[in-house]
Amino acid sequence: MAVATLLTENQVRAALDELGRLMLVRVSRDHPGDLCAVSPQVGLANILRQQEAELARRQAELAASRAVVTELFAAHADDGRRHGAHGERLLGLDAIQNRLEIMGRTMTEECMGVHPGRAQRAEDLLASREPNAEALSRGVTFRTLYQDCVRNDAATVEHANWLLRHGGEVRTAPVVPQRMVITDRSHALVPLDPADSRKGALYVTEPGIVLSLVTLFEQSWAQAEPLGACTRRDPDTGLSPVERQLLRLLASGLTDEAAGQRLGVSVRTVRRQMASIMERLGATSRFEAGLKAAQRSWL
């Protein structure tokens, strides 16, 4: 085989190992010790099952990490009420901005940021460019995670492209964790109330909590899509990632308003997307749409 393919024996072995991993070849029953090809239809189904299992595993890990972070912050808050908070509580936007400026000036390696919800104000994005450019010039790497909804906001897309041109990375996902900024994997800033970041923030340096936040970020980042890539629709269902997530949220019992908040979109957008999904399913009600979506394994 090596002669026929003009490859070395090691290259052939590596290729066969990879085909075996993908379940595209298997041991022949007619000729023990030899390999035979698996039909493309069976092989593709095997690959899809592997990918679905890997996706389910990652989603389970992400859910577990979110639960751990929630428990850690709940315990941290309880301990803070009893013994005095270990983190620095920042009340007011000025205090938060001052801490962000200090973190920006002192970071030396990496800045990870999560920005859930709708787009930030254009003037805030512009104001962040000078300190970000200064940090980028020092060799600091930037990774920024937005929700998919910002892809339709011109100011955010422009800012994201500015970051990309200067060496940063930007990704989006239908649902992202709470707002956070982590620098050098050792300093973190998170809102006291994830539902209203204007109420204040908690500045944390405790390694256990920061590590949990870093893990949550990394898992969310791995499932997100680079901003420059087109959001791909599922070839079997025609659903975009946002539409699939919307179906899951509504099927779990969330209202249109709550689902919109999780996805960072308006109630009008939620209803428009659901109307489109119902039309594709040929459903005349949401209940019927839920049944048909379940029957077609859309959920």
C-alpha cells in the first residue's frame, strides 16, 4: 500500500489509524488481519454520532462549570456576610471603571472578556480602544466573547474588527456566561448582580474562584464561533444556533421575555424567529411546533 500511495509506511499506518478512529475502516471478517472500508453512509452516521456525543459532553461540562461558579459565589457571599468579603466590592460605575483601568495597566499576558446581552454603547467601545491598543502593543492577548445578537450591531462589529486587525480574537455564541473580565488568569471582575451590572462589581483574586471563572470562559470559548465566520445553519434542520437555543429555552418553560433576555434579543425578535420556525414545521400553534420539533429531533 505504501508503494501504491507513494507514502512511507509510517504515513500509511498513521492514515489507517485516523480512518479507524473515524470508524471509516474496520477489521475484515472475510480476511482476518486485513482492513476493509466502511460504506460512506454508515461511516458518516458514525462520525455524526461521535460529534453529537462530544458536543453533549462539552455541554455537560459547561453546565457543571456554571453550577460550580454559582455555588462558589454564593458561598463567597455568605462567607463575606459572616467574616468580611475576601474580594473588593465596587459600588458605582466610577469605582468599576477605576478598577478596570488598573487591571488594564497592570496586565502583562492575557485579557479574557465576556459581554452578554445587547450591544455596548458606541462611545464606550471607542473609549476602550486607546487603553486596549496600549496593552496590545505590550504583547497582551485579547479574547472577547459576545452573544450572537451583536452581529447585527454596526458599532460592535466595527469595534470587533478593530480588535481583530490588532491581533485580538472575537467569538460569539447564542448564550454566554455572566459578564466578566479576567486578566492574566489571576484577577477577575464580575457583577454583584448579573441582571444589572450597574449595581456594582466584585474584584476577585482568590485562585480557586478565578480558576473556576477561567474554566467557564474556556469552555464557552470552545463552543463559540469566530466573528468572521458565517453562522452556519444545521444542514438537516435548517436551524441557526440561535434558533436551536431558542427552541430549547422555550421548551424548558421560559417565557418569550425570559428567553429574549438569555439570548440578548428583544421579545419581538423572539416572536419573529418562532413564527419562522413554526412556518418551517408547518405548525399552527407553539404546542404543535414543540411536538413536531421533538419528533424531528430538533430539540
